[in-house]
Amino acid sequence: RRSSDLKMQKFLAAPQVPPLLPIHTSAENTTENTTGLLQWTGNTLDLVELIYGLDEMGCINNGETSLKELSAALYEFFGIKTKECYRYYSAIKLRKNTSRTYFLDKMLAKLNEKIRHDEEMERMRR
């Protein structure tokens, strides 16, 4: 067998997803997750950007879920105690930059940077 086939077999045999464990963060995080294992440790405004982005993409329940249902579900999932989705969205709309989606823009840049880095590492291994 070729070396790459053996490497792929080893890769596929190894566990790929670590078990979910509670995340304990510093006291500066004001949310307390009592319902699940994952805790949102960014700020709530960033989560609201993500919620509105998911809603606009229509990628949850084929876009049939209302924004109110989506935000409530994600707030509960991440242990967020607020119900102020629309107030946070108003704050996002008031931003003065050309792009008002600071969190989503940063996420996009970081993901593209990771992809470029991973591709470079793959090229170096060849």
C-alpha cells in the first residue's frame, strides 16, 4: 500500500470530534449556562450578528423559523439570559463603518486565513 493510504487509514481510525465538556470562564463573563454544555463566551452583540446572519441566509429549517424563535433557541443553547435581540440589532444598525457586521467580517477573515495557512502547510508537506 502507498504511504498516503496508510496515513488516511490512521486519520480515519482516530477519533475526530472531542467530547463536549463544560467550559468554565472567568468572572468577567456575565452569562451563566445552566442548560447545556456549550457557553457563548463572546459578547452578546456578536451572537446577535450571527443570529441575524443565519436568519438572512435561511439555513435553519429552510428559513421557516422566525427570528424570535431562532434567537430564543440559540440564547438557550448557549446559556444567554437576555431576550434583547432587536435592541442589539438596533445597535448594529447604528454603527458608522461601511460594513456594520464587525463580528461576521472578522470571522470571515479568520476562516479564510486558516484555509490559506492549511493549504500552505499541505504544500510544504508534499
